Amino acid sequence: LELKRMSVSREHRGRGLARALCREVLAFARARGYGAVVLSTSMVQVAAQRLYEGQGFRKVGTSYPSLLGTLLNFQIFHYRYDL
């Protein structure tokens, strides 16, 4: 299962909502027999990286979104959570 574009609006951040949403996605995937949850986030999304790593996701790779991204060394980090 791929988790895409999870976001909590600024006025609701810091209340544990992202952690709860992440746990719900993992429970949803597990209940439906998925083997893993994968996601990608950019190098500048440090809070997202901390969230996912804190939930047990592991970084499994990096890539560049475009030639310009390569030139600017702008990386996309890929994460995986095995269920």
C-alpha cells in the first residue's frame, strides 16, 4: 500500500494527529493483508521524516525528482514499513 500526501493543517499540528493517522493507515493495511506500506518524502520535510521514522518506517532509498533536482542535489527519500 502506498501512502500519498498525508498532511495536517498548520492550525492542528502538534496534537498527535499525524501519528494517529499514520497508525490508522498501518492498521488499515494490516487488516487487508498488505505486506508493506511505502511512501516518499522530500529532504526538506524533516518533520515528516521524524514522524515516519518514529513510527517504525525505514529509509530504503533516495532518488531525484528531475534533472534540476539532481543538479540542486534535491533528494526524495523512500520509506517502507513491513507489516
